[in-house]
Amino acid sequence: MKGTLPRQGASRGPNAPRKAATSRKPGTPRKPRPSSRGPVTTRRPSRRAVAVFTGVCLALAALVVTAVSTLGHRGGGTGEVASVDGHPVTRDELLFHMRRLAPTVQNELRDKDDLRGTIDWNAKAGDRTALQRLQTRALDEIRRDTTTLVLAQEQGLVDSVDHADFLAGLARENESRAQAIAAGRTVYGLAEFSPEEYYTHRLTELTTSLKKRLSKGADAPLRVTDADVRRAFDTDRDAWSASATTYRYAQLVVPVPAGAATDYTARLQRRVTDAGRLAAVAAGEPGARLTTGTYDGGGATSLNAHDQDLMAVLGKLAPGRISAPVTGTGQITYYQLDSKKVDEDKAFADYSQRIRQSLVDEKFTQFLQRRVDASDIDVDTAAVDAINAEDVHQ
């Protein structure tokens, strides 16, 4: 190792004599001190050095901007409070879901815990506060919805699952609709989505698309075969045969006499039960009207209120049985099912697509739940606990 020689005159011991100070008259210019280093000259940096330095500065600035942008994108500017399979959940995202679900949780607390009036989010509701219940519900929803979005990303339906990108998509959609309206073009649905409305709309569309994609092909996880459809039909024929069933029935309408006793309805019910047939009751009731009719169950899809009410009664009766009394204004009505004939081929043809879709829906629910169960959610408890009721209601 090379030694370092002390500089001459650079230091002195503690007992070394100091040089006497020289005095000069005021106004006398100080003599320049001689230097052993020689004359000092100033050189401008070369153009090449300036270029290198500038390039380094620009590169550092780019790195800083990229880091800030990335952190802002990942954290939404407000910090990460959880992650689902490595996908960050920001504080803003959690608050968005808490605000969406607040009315639902309020109703549940009122129904299940018999709470009345304004909900105090900081008060205990069972073993937790109402706010903690809301936080748990929101995190569960985020876990399930993020799993759906990841699945959609795997299928090429979305580019990102981040909340910030959802908000950017909302802005683009509303801008597109505004431009279309300004240009006089037809816009279906809402003229402008709120974040909550767009979230529901987007998730519904993605779920529908996922069901279609994942049910196509021999190895598709949601594939439903013709045999599957037939088995489902045969298992519950009554549920799938309404549109192909012909009902023959009798209807008895009994007017309630003015000033009838309070037990009039009960006494009429006993007479109907004892008689066993509406025709035997009609003759003994003043003003009673007995009619017969035939109803083709295909009318149940017409959204006609009378058809739906009739189906609700006849669909539950076995041939020969009489319905419970249907109370109306000033009258009581009974129905008796005389016969029911089902065209099974027509029923299967009418309902096969609905059966298939119901089986796909069921398989998708199970498939998604398995993905949710297999997912990992990491929660920053301290960050979540820092959210208060005032944050939710902002």
C-alpha cells in the first residue's frame, strides 16, 4: 500500500509557536499571498461533457416520471389497501364498492338485526360494527369481481382489471355517447352512465360474453350437451311444460252479501270442502256464477296479468282439485282443475334453449366460485381500518 506523505506546513503541534501577526495601516491594500499552486485558470466544459451531463439528467427525469406514473397508476394516488392474486386494490376502489353496497348492508342490518332509523356505522351490529360489516362485504365483492375480470382478461375481453382503467373506460363511454347525441345519432340506454351504473353494465356484459366463450367447444368448461338438456327436462317436466300444457277448468265466483258476517268466508270454505266439486256449491249460493274454460299455457309468456294470475293458480293444482279462495272486491273466486294435457315434444322444443342457458348459468356460477376459492387476497388491515364512516359518505 502506498503511503501518504504529510503536506509541508499543513499542520503543527499544539505547542508550536504561532507566527506573530503583522500590522498594516488602515487603507493600505493587502499584499497578495503567493501561491505555490500556480495561476488558477477557469475552463468551460466541452460540448461533449455538456451533452453527456444533459443526457444523464434527462434519463434520471424519465425514470422519476415513470416511477411516479407507475405508483400513481397502481395506487390510484391514494395507496394500496389490498391485492387479489397480485392485482392491487386501491383505497378509492374499496370506497367505491363500500358506497355501492352501503344501501344493501343497511337493509340487511334492518332486516336481520332489527335495526331501525338511521344506521350508526360505528355502532356494534353483532360482534362487529356496521362499518366493519360493510368493509368485509366490499372486499368479498372485490375478490369475486376481480376474479371475473381476470377471467375476462385471459379470454381477451379486457386489457386491464385495474380500477383506474375502469374509470378511464367510463369517461370514454360517456364521451362517446355525448358525441353521438350531439351528432343526432341514436343512443340506446342511458345518455350518461354514473360510475355505479357503468360498473354494473360492464360486469353484466363481460359475464354474458364469458358464458358464451366458455361454453363453446368440446372441451369448454361450461359445455352443455343435448343429453344434459334432456335430463334436466325429464327431471322436472312440470316446470318446463307450462307453454305446452292445455288446462280445462271450472270457475266459481260467489258475491259476498252486503252485511255478511265476519265468518262468511270461513263458512263458504267449509261448504266447498265438503262438496268436493264447485258445481255442487253453485246451486246453493245466491248470485253465484259457475263457468268453464280452456287455457293454453302458451299465453303465460304474453305478460297478460290475467293469464299470469290464472297460471299461478292452475299450475299448482292436480286434476280434480279445487284452489284456495281468491278474494276480490265484493266477491270470492274458486278454481277447479278438470284436466291437464301436456304436449311433451312441443314443451321440449319450446324450452330446450332456456334449459341449456340455465345449465350454462349454473356451471358458470360453480366455475367462478372455484376460481374465487383458489384466489389469494391480501388485506392491509391497518389501511382498511383507517377508513371511517365519513370517508364512505363523502
